[in-house]
Amino acid sequence: MPGSAVDPDVAASASAAWAAHGSDDYAFTLTAECGERLLWGTYRVTVTGGTITDVVGLDETAVRIVGEGHDLAEEIPTLSELQARVLDTDADDVAEVSFDPATGYPASVLFDPMPQGTDDEECYVVTDYAPTG
């Protein structure tokens, strides 16, 4: 992964852990607070059958964004989608990443596709992962 902050050994370990422990039915908390994007704030996300089925705003900004009626299921990645971006699709844009040691999902990630640019970053912190199925 040239240009990526993802260590190949760590990536392989995270991928194996997610394959072993991941689920298509789960909930997690997502915090997004960088870049010039719609997605900003802290959300509780429910995934059923691999698809986002519910998004609840947990802070003032997220409550406002949810209340505006945006389709946040299109903006928020599932953990499988986030992992695929980190390990494959957007691996060259990963400036920083850490993985949950038990389940392998990206616990925090910073995408920075233009390191010399401004406000193009995407950053996520994932907490409170819990299988629901």
C-alpha cells in the first residue's frame, strides 16, 4: 500500500479479525469532526443485514443534521465499508488509522486525499460496537 499509513501486517490481522468476529447486524457510535462535509458530529448507527437502518444524533450538531432530513445512510459508512476503504479502496489516502484489537474494525481513521490541501479530510472515531443479531 504505497503512500498508506496502513501497515500490511496490521491490515492482514485486522482483516482476519473482522472476518472472524464481524457481523451484518450491529450498532456503533460514530464521531466525525473534520473536513468540509455534511457529516459532522456524533451518531448512534444501527446496521441490519449489512445496511444502515437507523441513525440517531447524539450531540447538538448531529441532532440538527438528522432533524434536517438528510439521508445519512448514504453519508455514513458501515464498518465493513469503512474497513474496505482503509484496506483497499482508499488505502493511499489513509494518513492515520488504528484498529480494534478484538474485532478488527477501524477504531479511528483519518483520510487525507490531498495532504497539501485544506478541508478535504475525513476523520472517524468508532466506539461502542455491539452485535445486535
